[in-house]
Amino acid sequence: MHKLSTPTGLEKLQLAGDTTAFEPAGDQPQRERPHHRAPHDLPCVSTVSTPTGPKAMMKTMMTTACERNCYYCPFRAGRGKTQRVTFSPHEMAASFDKLQQARTVEGIFLSSGIIKGGVTTQDKILDTVEIIRRKYQYTGYIHLKIMPGAEYDQLYRAMQLADRVSINLEGPTQDRLTALAPKKRFDEELLTRLAWAQQMRRSGLRASIVTQFVVGAVGDTDLELLTLSERLYRQLGLARAYYSAFNPISDTPFENLSPTLPLREFRLYQSSFLLRDYGWSAEELPFGEDGSLPLNIDPKRAWADANLLDKPVEVMQASRADLMRIPGIGPKGADTILKARRRGRLNDLSHLRAIGIRSVEQSAPYILLDGRRPALQLPLF
């Protein structure tokens, strides 16, 4: 008589596959990729850019089963093509410890499908991380997903244990969210928890806060997404918003919808950084009448074409904020120019190159150097 063997935690991770392929966790989401390193060749290991540098991260879920019926999700209730795998907290923690001790991973992003409600599921995530922190004495990077409807005390403990937490809104309004995930409640389950998290940060907890939107499946506009993103940056201290271009999944209600162009996702990220890092407001972005950003030009250059071609910025006199309005000049470049101005004159493009401004050809149409438009060298071919 053959005895059926129970798969180990690492075998379960292999069975589960790349469960978080559509859920970015790092600071450069479009560059996240599978990371293969001996002795384990696991699809759950990816290279992720974190606030403390690139890390090989274990990105996985406590369970790939789910009682919710989100229309776009591969883990939705009733989808027959999904491999259902469930871990106990001890099993998941031990699997992570093995990979961490083998130096296969340097951190963990932990999410989950929802079974027996968001509160019960959140408890399992927290129990896992308590074991990782206490039993295995792990002090490295942890990024946790907060379940819809998680309780205040659960969020507080997650903020104590983790370096970063995700509270994913998915849609920019209740109507958009309902069209994506009919059982989720925008304000009550999600937005309120983002507000709680900001209160906790103000009280001294260190974990940063991020959210994610599913882009393009239900008619959401760039204007809606970026107006809400600006509010979250300004009012709730959001570290970043993720924009995940919709891709249809077979055996879901959205399987016949068209995918969202990756370029739209890219333009959203460019615009989001202008809001977060450059001090722009959403109303300054170059939206069309339908609320969409132009795809054929980056938003900063589109704004500069409309506002700076006839009124170029004097580099020797401009404020830091005005310098950052110039294409090719970001926060570091603006700081470099301000420092260089105290030492001497900047009156030629070669001077900008010499201080480390790399994209002077991008900047040239929009600037004055000592009151004169810079001369651009024409290409030879």
C-alpha cells in the first residue's frame, strides 16, 4: 500500500508558481523579474528594488484560494484553472527561513487570497511574520499586504512588524471598484485603512504605505487615477502608487476584454512621480478632454512644450522648483545646478554637462543661459 506524501513548504511554493506576478512590490515595478539563484529555482523569487537597495525577494501568498469573486483576478472564487495551495503560518515561516539562510532571498512580500474573511486571513499573515521575526530572529525587509476589512489593531501590528504595507484600492472610485471587485467596499474596507496607517506613521511607526490600481479594465481615466494619487500623496503620506496595466486572464469574467497598453502604465508612473517628487498638481498634467494622458510624449515634455518654449527658464536665476520643470532636469540635477551657480557662471551647454547634467539636449529648447538660448550642435548624420 502506497502512502501519500505531504509536500514540503518549498514544494508548495513551486506548485503555487508566480502568484504575485501582477502585484509589484518594489520601487521599480516595471523592472521586477524572476530571480534564479542556486540551490532553489523557485518562481516566487524576484529581484525587487526597495528603499534600501535591490533585493532578491520571496513574493508569495498564504493561500491561492479565495472567497471573493474579483472579475479580473486569477485567484477568484470558482476559477477552475487556478492551482490552490495553502500554507500554515509555521510552514510559510519555515520555508522563508530556509531560503533566507541559504541566501537565496533577502526579504519577503507576503499576500494572500481571502478565506473566512479579511480579519481571519490577516491573522494568518501576522502569525507568519511574528514567527519570522521572533522564532527565526529575522531583522530584514518585510512587505505585507493588508486585507480588505482588516481591524485597526491588526494594521497597527503589521506596521510594527513590516517595513512596508500595501493597502490596494484597485479602482479610483467606488463605482470603478464595484465593476472590478463587486464584494469590496472602497471607503469602508480600504480607504479608511490608508487613513489609519497615516495616523500610525504620525505616531511614530516606521512602515511606509503603498497602494495599487488595476488600470484600464473598467473605463477608469488617467485623470481619476492621478487626482486620487495626488490626494493620497498629500493627505495620507503615501510612499507610492502602483499602476498595473490590466491583462485578461482566461476563465474569468474579463477574459475577453482587451489588455491595457503598457505605455499607458508607463505614462501614469511618469505623471505620478511628478506629483510625488516634483511638487506638481494633477490639474497641471496634460490631460485630454477624455481624461487621458497623451501616449506619444512624456507628460513633463508635453507641459514644457505648452509653457516653456516661448518662456524659457533662466538657469542662473530659476528656483529649484522651476529648474525641475525643465525636461532632463530632476531633483538631483536641480540641486547640482544650484550648487554650481554659487561657484560661477553657467553660460554654455558644456558647463551643464561638466557638472553632470546628462540630458542637456532635452533641456536646451526650454532654457536660457545667461540670458541667451543655448546653441545646439546639429547632428552630422
